[in-house]
Amino acid sequence: MRSNRRIKVFSTIFGFLFSLIIFSEPAIAANNPDLLPKIQTPVIDLARTLSEIQRKDLEKSLNDYEKESGWKIRFLSQYEKTPGLALKEYWGLDERSLLVIADPRGGNLLNFNVGDAYFALMPRIFWVELQTRFGNQFYVRDHGEDGSILDAISSVKACLDIGGCEVVPGLPREQWIWTLLTSLLGGLIAGFAAAPRSEEQLIAWGWLLLVSPLWIILFGVFGIAPVITRTNEVLPLLRNGVGFLGTGFLGYLIAQKTIIKDINSKKQE
């Protein structure tokens, strides 16, 4: 009986996965040149994500940028229908081409078809971060689909202008709050560790060094590195540093008044 149930479960899962593959294949292999404009344009906005003025401005911007830099950026928005494979011939997509795709049906608005030449300047993790930052539902809610699309394209152009980026430029508020929280936690741990274990000590250097991998990772790797790699602004860096020192001093005082005090009283007994 159990073996029959297992067989049914596995067959159901396999059938579900097989159906996903079968039903998703036509969308991937679609080739509908009838949806393409008769004239050459770098913007095909089938889902109407941009206003008429935004569309014309983006067309001019992408055409001018290609003439100035040689980098080809194309934009497609789709909803129920897509030109599919016909885009490659229409736009002549090659290794120096970037296709930005906006499709509001998925969990993330944005997707990117990246030419090989781009990876020499911006690694794969860059494109993952670009998608998750500008295409997530919260950013789209706050900035609109048009704002998400234009901001993502602007970030790519900014990185190309400076010869490439390891990470997406700019420090969103949500990411800065995360770096601040890790800095605060790192300071608290360092403060607790630094509290003296005897009356002769001012700072317990041994304990501070012992737990240094933890608070250095929290403060340095998660609190400082994301800030200095994404922005030149001093204020977020200053806030994280002050937060680290503040919670470090607070942890130092709390440890002195509680844990270390109990240890010393037990020793005297």
C-alpha cells in the first residue's frame, strides 16, 4: 500500500513538472514577427508600461547611447503576446547587446538577456541584484513600472560609462537599514566581549580578539562593505560607525553591571 502511494505521489509530481515544461515551451520558442513595428526602433512597448513621451525619450536616449558608446540596449514590454525569437533578427542582437524585458505577469517585473561582452564589465551577480532591486513588487509599487524600467536602464548606462561595476550603484534605504542593524549588533557583541573580567583590566583584549570574526563580519562585511561599494556618501558610513561605537559602549556597560559583576562576586565567595 505504501509503495503504491509513493508511486502515485512521484507520478503526480513528475506529471506536474512535465506539464510545466510542455506548457512553457511555446512561450520560450515563440516566433511572432507580426508584432514587430515596421520601422526600426529600440523600444517595443506591447504592455504599455511607458507613456508616449517616455517612450520617445527612451528611444532617442538608447539610439544616441549606441552611437556614442557602441553598446546596444533594447527594451521590450510584453503581456500576453511576445515577438519571441523574431527579436534577435529584428534588432540584430549580439554579444554587445542587452535586452531589457518587462513582464508584469511574474513575481518580478524585469528580466535581462545579456550579451557576453557585458559580463566582462558587470558579473552575473550584478544582474541578479539589478533585477531584485528594481523589479521587485515593492519598488514597482513605490516607483511604478515605468520608474522601475527607466531606473534599471540608467544604472546599466552609468556602469558602462565608468568601465563596469561589481555591484549596482546606489544604496536603497532598505539596504542601508540592514547595514545599520548589522553594525549595531556587531557593536553590541564587541562591547560584551571587551568588558573586563578583572579589576586590573580596562578592556578584555583576549575575549575581544576571540570573538572578532563575528563582530568584524557583522560590522565590516555586512555593515561597511555594502555602503562603500555602492555610494560615495559619507553620512550612511558615519551613521553605521557611530551606531557600532554606541552599541559597543552600551554592551560594555551592560556586561560590566551584570555578567562580569556576577563572575567577580562568585570568585570572591
